Amino acid sequence: MKKISTRIWLLIFAFLIITVVFMYVLTDYLYERLYVEDTEEMMVEVGSKLQTMYTGSKVTDQFIADIEQYTNYSNLNIFAVRNPRELSACVPFDIDFETLIGPEERQQLLAGEYVQKIGYEPRFDRQLISVVLPLVDQNRLEGIIYIYFPLAKISELANKEVISLFVSAFIFLIVISYLIYKGIRHIMRPLSNLQRAVEQMSDGNYGTRVTVQSKDEIGRLSSTFNKMAESIQQEDKAQKTFLATVSHELRTPISYVKGYSEAMQKGIIPESQKEETIQLIVREANRMERLTNELLLLARMENEQAEITLYPIPLAETLREVQKILTHQAEKKAIAIHLDADDALIIKADEVKLKQVFINIIENAINYSYEQSKVEITAFEDNGSAQITIKDYGIGIPKEDLSHVTERFYRVNKARSRADGGSGLGLSIVEQLLKQLQGKIEIESEVEKGTIVKITLPLMEE
């Protein structure tokens, strides 16, 4: 398989060859049009002027002598004869009279028109152009004026310069081919670098980058490759971090379950502490189950190709149901949940997924709010969409952490999250669910003052 640079070079070289051939054809054409036709016009012009010397009647010896006298001062060969057969005694080559003046040519001469002939003459080793002009008196052909001229070859016209021309053209072709080859190599170098970078990427070296040397298509391709490589590197890093975090999150409860189970099996734990130990094992097992379920849910949503079915749902009713579900959990911290929702809001969504979104966010609001505070939920129409706002008065989120809270396993306060049993997957799941519901989420927060979560969902069209 030929390289693209080789194909481009061969294409350009072919164009150069075609150019040379075209110049040759053009030169031959110009030779015929400029040199041959100009010679013919000159011969006809001279012959026409000599015709004016003929006064009619017979062609006299004096007229023939005058024509011969004129020939001595002209570069043309001119003869006047009464009978075309007499030309054989005048010209230094054989003449086929039937070809020179046949029936058609004779009628043409009687009409006062000239006859032009051109052909190869071996004696001169070149093309011979001839013009026959009539000497007519009362519709009788009394004689003819015969003019001939051996045409020069193209090589003779250029003489020695033609050799220099061809040599120069050959050298020019070689030089241009070399410069084109070097130019193509220079142009193709970024593509070669890009090819090597792709090969390194395929071998797992995701830190590979290419130098952007221009702003043309190849430069933009290199920039796009660098962005792609950076994305792949970040994704690879995130995947490794994800696997490490999952391993760490699972290892802790497994260690508890395994350690306390073995201790109970060997009778190390006193009878009075067995109930407490069993509760601890159940708690850690529940943690593992919850983490596994959340991981499976997140993976399923990220890989889900088919669109879910969205149908009309009364938003206020759904929010009231979620409020009832979480009221008991809020009462443990003496937190009041206030709901203000427009009953006219009908949205397009999936009820199960929608409840999962609200439960996740409101649970977070309860978990990270101070005791005896409140969580405010409002829902209203804004620019043709449903705007749901969930506001708490809790510990808040630092500004530098806001852009990361929807990342998998990201925790603002890792120690507190683990103590509360959080996995760091809740908001990642919420973000994926909202993508499926064609919604979006915005989070605003201030440390020690609270957090505001804004959710936008499409309304059902009339």
C-alpha cells in the first residue's frame, strides 16, 4: 500500500508530464497556425500582385522573363508557365500534374481562385507548400503562376536553442519534482507524527501529544487529537480512580463482616456483645448491598441506549408523596419540610425515576442540615419549564467543591460521609436520571449557610 505522500507526488509528477505534452502539442499547433499560414498568406499576396502584370491574351515570353527576374530578388521560388507540364523543366523535383491540377482544381482556377498544396518532398526532406494562381483570359486558362517554398522544421526554426530548451525543460522537471517531494514531506510530517502518536495511544500511552505547527486542516486535526488524547487520559485516570475507590469502599465493610464473623465463630466475642456485633455485621452488609445496587444502577444508566418513555405526571402530587416518605427521617433531627408547589404543573417524566431524584436530593438536604432547621421545596413554572428548588440551611458546600459534587465517589467531607453511610454516588445517579428525563440540575451553596438545588424539567405541552 503506497503512502499518501507518494500518491500525491506521483499525481503532481503526472500533471507535470501532461503539462510538457500539452506544451509540445501547443507548439506544433502554433507552428501550423503562425508559420505555415503566414507563409501561405505571403505567397498568395505576392502571386496576386504578379497576376496584375498579366494583361490578357497569350502569356508572352516577356511576362515569363519578368517573373523569373522577380524571383532573383525574392526568397520564394516563382515560375510562370503556359502549360503546367512545363514546370518539370523549372523545378528541381518531380511533379504529379494530375494531383497538382485535377478537374476540381482546374474549375477553381477558371473561377479565378488560387490552389494551395502542401506535402512532404523527399528531395528537400521537409514539407513543401505551393500556391498555383491562374492566368485567365475570357474563361480560358492561358497559364499559371506557380510558387513553392520548402517549410522549415520546428527544430530548424529554433536551431540550437531547441536543444537547450529541451535540456532546460528536463532539468526544470527534475528540480521541480525534487522541490515538490521535499514540500510534500514537510507537509506530511505532522501526519507522520500523528500516526506515531496514534500507535503509541493504541499501546496504552495516553500521555502522548503532538505538536501543533499550523492552523490549517492538519493543525486542527492535531489539536483535535490532543483534546481526544487528554479526554482519554482523564477517562482512564477516572476509571482507575473509580476501581480503586470501589475496592476501598467494599474492602472496609467486607473486613468488618469477615473479622467479626470469624471472631464470633471462634468464640472470641463475649455473649454480652454478640447482639451488638450482629447488628454491626448487618449494618455493613447493608452498606455493601446499597453500594452494589447504586453501582449497578449507575452503570445501567450510563450504558442505556434506548430512550425511556415519558408520560404526564402531576408534579405537586409527586412532591407531596416524597415529602411523606421522608417526613419520619426529617423528624429524627427535628427538621421541618415545607412544600409550596403549583398544582397546575404537569410535566413529562417517569414517575419512579422522578421520585428517585427528589428522594436523593431531599435526603442529602436532611442529612447535611442542622437540627431543628428546615428544608424548603418550591415548584413553579419558569419560561415554559417546571422549576423545582430544594433549599436547606445546613453546613453548605465549599466553592471549590461545587463543580465536583456530581462526580462518582466524590465527597466534600469524606469522614462524615462514611460515618453517615454515604457512598458518594447519589448526585451522580441524580445527574444521569435527569439526563434521561431531559432535565438539568444546578447547585448553589455557601458554607454554614446552606445549599440550593435547582431542577428544571420539561412541562407537558398543551
